[in-house]
Amino acid sequence: MKVVYILHRYHTNQIDLMKGWRENGHELLLLTQYSGGIEDHVDVQPIVVGYSWLYRCFDYLWMNVIRRRDPWSIITRTKLGFPPLCRLARYIKGFSPDVVIMRERSIYTMCATAICRLYRRPTILYDLSPVWDKGIKTDLPHRIVHKLTPKQRITPVKLRGIDFQGLVQIPGSFFAPFVAEARMSPTEKTYFKDGKINLFSVGKYQERKNHVLMMEALADLSEKHDIRLVIAGEVSDKFHAEYLARMEAYVRERHLEDRVLLMSNLNREQMQREYQNADLHIQPASGEPAGSTITEAMSFSLPVISGSDNGTASYISPGINGEVFADGDMEDLKQKIETIIKDPENIPRMGAAAYQTIVDKHQFAGYYRVIEEILANDGKN
């Protein structure tokens, strides 16, 4: 199969998926809108198609003048940015794909969908909205957007959190979990290095990642347990750097230097080394569309704790391969950590179950079956 992906940027949660396409003999073309601050191009080299010159002019003013103090100003780019149409059309026509998978409902995606319809190329939308949700918006603007973008949609998010109550299945939505390579089996894993319980957390240095919440929980628990916390975050703009500086000050103020290590911009090898050294992974963020670190950690035989406001919290079976705590609730987070670490046998037992989750539910073959099902039923739109 010949596959084109059109993405905002090449995110780390795509690495194992792209590797799966290549290793299974498929031809792959990855087109992106821009290049992120941290990207790994070992397996796939994306082509940055970029934006129309007209939008680039607007983007410069927006990012550097109008909203220069807004850390979320880049969201406008992903929603309103539009491509150089002729260049994008040349790539799609020249590659002649069997399917084009494009990220999010946006003006960029509308343009790409129009090109694919012109050349009669099947399209699938990829986003992080849940398969099970409270319903869809049916006002005129949303109906227009849905009409101008692919009808069928894949998402790695089954639901937000773990409670199905009050939710309905969204039509045209297919659950395709994150693909993750099974990296370190329980028999290869060594737990409790240096005689400590080693906690690990990954995420950009942003307020919503709840780093302080996690450090507060650790400070309390360290009175009874020998715990160490490593946080690995991305610093790719001035807002991340400012937040990291505040976190470093917090560590000093609370005298946690011997308990907390803040790291930034780790490459793939460095990140894998931290997963190998860890015993328990924590994903405490609020407003997390789909935290792929859940599957990354499980692939290294780590049990996982996640906040409930996370699109991949449903990957966790509480008491089996991890725990889910109430969003933003430090006491509940502390209790969930204590539940796991109070018995030394819990971590290797739950870590083995986490690894098996990856083997059973997060391999490329399962993802590919979803794509085949969509194309067989109604791929052309």
C-alpha cells in the first residue's frame, strides 16, 4: 500500500507507527506543515510542505507582534494555516497514494481533502477526539467543516478518562490505538536501581502538565519511602524555558534537590535510558488529548499512573497495569502511588501486565486492520 500522511509536525508518538508501515513493506510519504523543536528522523524523513506565502506573512505578525506573549498562539497556525496548493498537489499526484491520512479538521485539511477528491484519492481524518463522547456539534459552521473534510476518522482515544456514563459513539469514528514497539520485557527489566523507587514523568514544561502537583505528592511520600523522581520535558520556546526556571526554583525552595531531577530535550537514546532506569511512570497532566507516554512506558514494562483528564487513560486497567487518579487531586495521586509502591511485588507484577498490554493491543497489525476496514467500507469521500 502507498500511504501519505499530512501532519502538523512529526511527533514522537508517530515514530513506531511509521516504522511499522516501512517494515511491513508499504511505501510511505510524510508531509508536514512545520518542523518541531525536537524531532527524530532516523526512520522517516518528513517533507516540510509549509504554508502559503500569504499565510506566512500573517503568521509572522501574529506570532511575533500581535500575540508574542501568548504561549498558545501557535494553535492559530494549526487551525487557520493553509498550504501552498500547487506544491501540495504535486506531491499527492506524483506519489499516487492508496490512502491519504490527514491530521485534524482545519483549513489545511480542507485544502488537502479538495486536492484528494480532485485526484480521486481515498482520505481518512486522524485526530485526538474520542470515539465515545457527549455528542457532536450540528450547527452550520461545524456541518460545513465536516462536509469539507474526510467522512471517516481514526483516533487513538476511545474516551476521555475511563467512565463511559453519558457518552455516545460518534458516527464515522474508528478506534486505532497508538502503535508501540515492545521494547523491554519483564525478564529483561531490572527494578529498584540503587535501592530506590524510581518515578519517571515525561511532558513539555507547561502549567497544565501538573509538575508541581507531582512534586508535592513526592515530597509527602518521601517521608515514608525512598523515592526519586525524574522529569523529562521539552523546552522549545521561551515559555517552556520560563516555566522550567520556575520548577527549578520550586525544587530549591522545597529542598528536593536529592529527590527530583529536571531534564530537558532528551534524544531518543537518552529517553529510552530513563525508561529503562524507572520503576513507575506518572502522567499527571490536565487537558491531555492523548498522552502517548502511557504506551511508551508500558513498552518498557513500567506500570503507569495517569490523571483522569487524559485521552489514553483508558489504556490503563486499574489494579492490573496501573492506576488512574482524579484530575488535579494531589491526595488521590498520592494514594494511587502508595497503593502500588507499598508492596514491592506490585511494580514487577503490574509492569509485566503493562508490557503484555503493548504486545496484545498496540502492534501495527491492529492499526493496519482498522485502515483496511475503512477503505473496504467507505474509503473514498
